[in-house]
Amino acid sequence: MDLTSSYGTTLDLDERPADILEILAMLVPSIEITMASLYDLQVALNEINGRRYTRRFADIRTSIKAQWEIMIQILRQTHAFATDVAYLRRHMRKSTLTDVQEALDDMSAEAVKLKAASSLLSQEHLESLSSYIEHFKVLKHHLRAQDFLESSRPYEDPNAKRVGKRALKELNCGLEGIQTALDLQSKFWSDQVVACQACRQALVRGFEPQDKAWMVQLTSEWKQYESGVEKAIHSITKVSDALTISATRAGKRNVRGTSHPGNERGDGTLFSLAAVFFVVILMALLGYFQGIW
């Protein structure tokens, strides 16, 4: 069974519609993986070749952050849409037919805007992946190099190459996960356009079984979406802020390779203990020599 909106969009009602909560359950972890693995990769390459790639990583971060800011804006508009649905749900029985039709018209227009914004973001992210791949080719070449293992620099981490390769693999997975989520988000808003239009038309011609199903979706499922979208906004904003932190050298780290921005627990502990120990010894020596003098 198909349902067609006045915009010409057709949806198969037998096909399960896209669910924004499932999309966010894919998007948020993918964003977290991307931030963490990008940081790990830079730490590993800093160990291999020093800070040669600071500008390259800065460019990648700037591009990614700009897209994440657009994601956040779309999610804020999504949250506002959920508020409109909640209002419609509360006042539908008390409102006139004209009022409900106008509300659905406004929601349809907003859904069309969000569909366009989501589609554009998905396309821009896909195009950005091509430029990221070119960056990653250069970085992967240096991860394959063996000469850094023969260096006499004492601060190099022998695990850097292994950590870097794993980080690069995870970075690709994270970016691909984001792309999949963005594609699904675009479909989600296509479904919402159809749903709004179907409900609008049903008010005029009289409800049919499939119309009732879509009205339930608009008024019931969005109640769950509202809190889920709010949590996603908070999580993505936090990760986006941490993304701008540029990695330094790894020093003595665990096998994972780094302590990520926003998760500094234990970061620099060995250095801090060594510094305290050094100060204690220095003070003891000064006291000793002062006693002699």
C-alpha cells in the first residue's frame, strides 16, 4: 500500500519508516569514535614524525566540526518539531478543523525544510569523505614507514605504528557510520513530510485505516523522540567542543594509545608523580647543602 503527499513523495506503508532514535543510536557513537580515533591517529603520527601534521589535522577538524554544528542545528529544529507535535496532541480534540489543518500545514513546511537540510548535509558529508581519503592516504603512507623504529629518540612509543593503524581504521568506520546515519535522517524527514500531508488530507476526506496509523505516529512516537533528540544534542555538542583539541605526544600511555579530550581521567598522572618526586628530592638536597654551609 502506498501513500502519496501533495509534494509527490510516495511512501510504502508496508515498509517500516525510519526511526529517529535508531538513527541517533548510530550517529552519536559514530561521532564519538571519529573524535577519539582522530585524536589517537594524531598522537601516533606525532610519535613517528613529530608535529609535521598539525595543519593537516587542523584542516580536517575544522571541516568536521562545521558539519557537526549543522547536525546540532538540525537536531535543535527536530526538537522544536517534537514540541509542535506535542502541542498538536494536547489540543487536537479542542481545536477546530481549520486550526488543526493550519498546524499540520506548518509542520509539513518545517518537515520539508528539515528534509532539504538533512539531504544537503548528507551530500556535503559524502563529498568531504573524498577529501578526507586523500589526507588519510598520506597519513597511511607514514604509518607504513619503518625508519622511525630505528631512531635513537628515547621518547618514541614503540606501539605508535600499531595504535595509528587501528585509529585510522576506526576513523574510517566512524565517518562511514556518520554517513549512513545522515542518509537515514534524510529518509526520516521524507517520511515525516508524507505523514503530515496524509493527516492533512485525511481531515478533509475522512479517515481511513492507513491515515490513523500515520496520525498515531505523529502524535505518539514523537513523544519518545523528544527526550532522545535532546540527549543527542547534548552528547554531540560535548564531542564537537572536544574535537578542536589538538593532540600532542603520547608519552607513556596505555595500549589504547591516548587519553582523549573530555576523558582526562588519569592523563598525565605519571608525569605529575615524577614531578612531585623530583621536587621532594631537590628540596632534600638543598636542605642538606644548607646544613653543610
